Amino acid sequence: MKKMVLTVMVLAMGTFAMAQKTPMTPEKKAEMLKQKEAKAQEHLAEMQKELQLNATQMDQLRALHEKRRTENKIMMEQNKDMRKMMSENRKEKMKQREAEMKAILTPQQFEKWQTQRQEKRQQMKERMDKKGFKAMDRQKLERK
């Protein structure tokens, strides 16, 4: 029970944190990319000054940073696909468990079991409302 409560709390905190993000406009995205590039250039300049790097070393560092940046982009895309696959897998397992329960239980028991599950979801929803979670956060949890 404690593990379940902790898991729900962690999920709720994560969804609450994600709900704070606003959609990014193309202008804002371009500005952020410029800031990120400027910060990278400042970092390289600082390294050159502190480590007294020559031009060849600076070129090698720039190439290394560019390589890391592309690798990170690739990793992020792979993780995105992996998360989507895991979500689909989780939904599939839930359907499978429900089918297994339906095979084990009588129709009346199965209906009662589903009703109890719905009641628990409703109670969770009410607790989340008390704690101030937004409807969007609840919808994310309900899908799971």
C-alpha cells in the first residue's frame, strides 16, 4: 500500500511539474537556441582562457561539442519513441489483465470488480481535487 501511495505521489508530482510548461512559440524557441549557442561559445572562450588552448585544440573542442549535441538529439528522439512504446505496452498489458480477470470471475464478480476500480479512481480524483491538481493532470492519470 505504501509503495502504491508513493508511486502515485511521484506520478502526480511529475505531472504537476509538466503541467507548468507553456507551449513554446517559434520565436521563443529561436531565442532559446541563440542563448544556448551563446552560452556554449562563452564556455569555449572560458576554457581557452583558463587552459590556454591553441587554435587547433579549439577547433577540436568545437567539433567534439557539435558531435555531443547531435548524439544528444538522437538519444532524445530514441527516448521519445521508447516512452511511447512503453505507454502502448502498458495499455496492452492492462487490457490483457482485464481479459484474464474476466475469464476467472463470474459476470457478476467482474462487474463488481470494475465498479470497485471505478470507485477507487473516483476517490483518487477527489483527493487530487483537494490537493489542487488540475483536470489535465487527472486525465493523464486516468489514461494509465
